[in-house]
Amino acid sequence: MSESCLVTRLSRYAAISEREAEFLARMEEAEERLDAGSVIQSPGDPVEAVYVLKHGWAVQRAQIRDGRTAILRVYLPGEVMGLAEIGPMTALHTLAMRTEGAICRFPRAGLTPLFQELPRLAALFTAVSSLDHMALRDKVAALGLFSAEDRLIHFLLDLRARLAVGTIGLGNRFRMPFSQVEIGQAVGLTSIYVNRLLRGMVRDGRIEIERPYVRLLDRAAMERRIGYVDHFRLLDTTWFPEA
Amino acid sequence: MSESCLVTRLSRYAAISEREAEFLARMEEAEERLDAGSVIQSPGDPVEAVYVLKHGWAVQRAQIRDGRTAILRVYLPGEVMGLAEIGPMTALHTLAMRTEGAICRFPRAGLTPLFQELPRLAALFTAVSSLDHMALRDKVAALGLFSAEDRLIHFLLDLRARLAVGTIGLGNRFRMPFSQVEIGQAVGLTSIYVNRLLRGMVRDGRIEIERPYVRLLDRAAMERRIGYVDHFRLLDTTWFPEA
DNA sequence: CGGTCCCTTGAATGTGATCAATTCGAGTGG
DNA sequence: CCACTCGAATTGATCACATTCAAGGGACCG
């Protein structure tokens, strides 16, 4: 049971009861392998499911006519994709696999019993989705207030913090399997400028790059510099209903 | 009953049952008047409630040491503030009144019976919060992809769409009680540049300004230009539990 | 009437984009 | 094992969008 990366991830926030674990197991029933680049959801598609990302990485993208692309969110194994979309009828952005991997489709209608019979788990999903929401707010703040370099630092710290939720004891070295073009799309910069910034940071001895790994040589300093607070560690569960 | 702007707003999405209306009424019990500028929640504060905004406008702000400020979200009468914060233990950003107004504090613990006994209303709140989440994603996309002028247009269209949820038959003229400094904080620009852009748009006959009102002279063209889709109108309620 | 806040406009500056060219590395096929 | 290709990284030169600095005007208020 605890091999499920979904349960592992959720357990970081609250203990999962038997009945809840059963529900989660049903969410992860039909695993579906996907190649890198496969599109899971396109703008305008009816939203008919949420997805558990079992293996691999996925990204949420926004695109405009001229082909320019922004990466809005990176999804890591064990995360539930599409929670933020349970409101609208149709999807607004593109959800696609970045690497090869596997997902489990869980039809939206399956959420009905979640709210009816497992209120505590419903609350947990809502709370986890709220962390996402807060992280996105932080990103808006970063895009609006920070210099290019600080935005890049923010991106690295944010990615590390998310990885740390799924990997106990993650240090300052982690996988960062994105091209510089993609990093640019994630922080609102040209790949060329991303390159200059990264090279500069390596030269100053602030990061090390051994593709596809990065090491933050003084994370504390970086966090201080941009005032980063990791809000992926704690969840207030006191108001949750009984299991 | 239908004088409540909260019920009015929620009714745009789904019919509210008797029992649900009672719960909402309890949320709006203790009304509290606040002056313009009053801070409701500061970064680091324990999150102990959600708030129904009864009158006036409120804003969610992010600040950094040097005093620079970003406006992350504008709240309008009838909106529930703090739904996005139900996950974390402590607040990350500043929530403050922009005008004088009134709010109703609803302790977080009061959400327990919501999930336990009114699953459909819980689902509705979750879905409404998800609309917020999507709008924020759009804002990230706008900040990352759009030119200064397009970001400004996005801001105007987004504000109008939100106002339209609470005001039946809202046209293209609406209240925009923000200084140019604040508009700049909301779109990530200097007030000086905001001024230049607004003046330019007036000169080109694309908007009219009669402080504090704005009129969009060709909204369709603006929406086409930046590919804006109003996702505040429709909610998929098919998966909601029975009331 | 003086202060304050906001809007407005001009000129100079700079951060990050664009354009252009070279290098590097991982395949792939001969 | 070497040539070839293709995508990504790297670096230089130039450009422009938006900022910063500076100054003046209008409205409101004590």
C-alpha cells in the first residue's frame, strides 16, 4: 500500500485511514503509460477527470498564437493534476508529459463519493490544492517584483521544495531535467538570458551544474535573498472532519 | 435572504438549498466595519478564519523588504476571501481593505460541519476557489508572455469579468477605483509607464476614462487581441453531490 | 494658503530581448 | 572509428521596451 507515491505524498500531511487508502487505491487503479510529450489535456477540452501522476514529470503550459509558451506548473510523481480545474467546464491550458511516464485517470464523477463519504479526505485534497494556489501567488509576486536573476533563484528553490515533499531527506542537489528554453518559459525570460544568468551563478560559485543535476551551494543565502518561505511542509489539519 | 451578496454570487453558479442558505447566513452573521487600509491578515499570522467581503473592495498584496509591492488579487463584494489559504498554517501575503467596507469573519473550524454535513456546498466552495486558481494561472501566463500593454488590457478585462459575476447586465463601463500606482503593482509595471499606456489608449480611442470609471470602447477587439476567455461564468456542477 | 497625493510629460538610462555565429554533445550511419 | 546531423548551450553585438530621474500641474484638505 505504501508503495503508492500518492499515499506517500499525502501522508506527509495527514495520516491516511484504511477507508481513505481504499479510495485512493481506486483512484490509482488503471495506470496508463505515456510517452514524453503526450498531451493529456488541451485548452477547450471538457474537463472530465483528475489525474494522478505515477511516474515521470508533467507540465502545465499556456500558449499564444505566435507560438510563445509559458510553463505554469511542473508536476512531480505522486501529485494530483487537475485539482485546480475542477471548477470550469473546459480546460484553459495544456497539460502534457515532459518525460515518459504513467498517469491514472480518475473521472470527475468519482469525486462525488469523495465529498459525500470521505469528508476528511475531501478536506485534505482541498487543502493540498490550496498549497498549490499559494505557490502560484508566490510566482505572481516573483514575476511582478523580482529581477530576472531572483526569478530564476525562485524557480530553483520552488522546484527543490516540491521535490522535497516526495523525497525524504532531499539535500541541495536535485534533478532539473529542463532545457534552458523551458527554464526561460517558466520564469518569463529568453533562453539566452537564462544561460547568461546560470553561467554567471556558476562562475560566482553559487550553483554547480552537472546536467541534469543542479546543486545549490548556499541555499540559505538564496532563500534569504529573495525572502523565500517553504510552505509545502506544513498543513493545518486541525479543522479537518474526523476520518 | 437574497439580499446577501454572497448568496447572490454563489447562486450564479448553482441553486442554493434551504439548509445551505442557513449555513451561509451563519457565515455572514457578525458583520464588522473596516476603514480603508485596514489590514485583515499579515504574512506570518496564523490563518484562523475565512472572510466574506460584504461591502467595499479588498486586495491581497505581496511585499518585499525594499517596500516594493505587488497586488495579487482584488476582492469584490460577495467574494469569499481566504479560501485559497485554508491549507497552510500561517498567511503568506497581506490582505487589506482598499476602500472602507465590511467583512464577516468565519472561523476555520466552522468549515468542519461544511464538509461533514453539506458536501454539495463544500464542493461548490472548492469549485469557486478553483476558478480563482485558474484566473491566477492566467495572470502568470500574462506576466510571462504579454507585453506591458497587453498585461494592462488583461487586467481590465479580468476585473470587468469578475464584476460581471456580481452585477447582472454589466456593460463595458465599470468602476476602477485604483490609482495608477496600484494598477502598476497589479500588472508589474511602473505607475509612470501605466500612465503612458493609458494615455495612449485614450488617444487611440480604445478606452475612455472618467475617474473612477473606465469604458472599454471595443471589448471584443481587446479580448481577441490577447485571447481572453471569461471563465467566471460557467461552473461544472454535474459532479456535485446531492444537496 | 501650504501640504500632500496623484497624474502627466520629458529625457536619460539600463535590463533583458533580439539577431547572429560558434561550440558542444549525443546519437546515427557509413 | 570517423563523419554527419541535430538539438542544446554558449558567447558577442546591438536594440528596444520599460525604468529611473526630474519637474510641473491639478485636486483636495487641514
